[in-house]
Amino acid sequence: MSEEVTQRSRELFDSGFYCAESVLLAIAESQDIHSDLIPRIATGFCSGVARTGRTCGAVSGAIMAIGLTAGRNLPEKPVDDTYTLVQSFLQQFEERYGSLECPILTGCNLGTPEGQRIFHQNHLIERCQGYVEGATRITISLLDENP
């Protein structure tokens, strides 16, 4: 299942959805969760949180997907299991890619015209495709191991 969901996240990304949207939507679909709020809820997290140079959108999408599938729906429910999954995801992603931050991962600042030019000229979207796939793969693996 992991590879099908990973492929779906890549298809969504290649179709024009951005990083956070693609990861969240692919994982939600794989869990048979459908809502017109997905991927809209993820849009502001794309491009390093709206091009502010913060957390990678693929990472944010994965965290939202973990919450969507393993989060709580009542205030009296515990958060520990969800936090453990998120922490494990963050550790694995950072170990694999060296950072959680968009500017470090892409090598440019998407919040500036110069950074956007560098991104497009150097085809850095290909890096982001890898981050989308990796974030999806790690998340699905964690969710499969911790139903």
C-alpha cells in the first residue's frame, strides 16, 4: 500500500497541487477520508509555510495526515500516541534529508523573487517531488506499523 500512496502523492504534486496538499490528500484518500476541506486546509503550509522559510510543506502535510488518522477528537483523549508518531516521523525525515526547513532543503528562499527564480531555473521542484514522496512513504509506514 505504501508505494501506491506514495505514487498518488507524486501524481497529485505533478498535477499542480503543492507539497503539503499532495501529502495530506494522498494519505487521506488512502484512509478513505474524503472532504472538500482536504487539501484546502493544507494550502497555507505549502512552500515552507506560505513562503516564509519555515517547515517544509511535505513535513507539514505529513503531520496533518498523522493527526487526521491518529489524532484525538475529544479533549479528554490522550495525545501521547499521536505525538509519538509525529516525533518519529520528524526524526526519520530529518535523518533522511538533513533538515525539516524548506530553505535548507531547497537551497533557496521561496519568499523572494530571486529565490523563486533560482527554484525554477535550477528545477528544484524535482527535490520537492522527492520530499513529497519521502514524507508520504515515512508516514504511511508509521501508520501501518501503529494502527
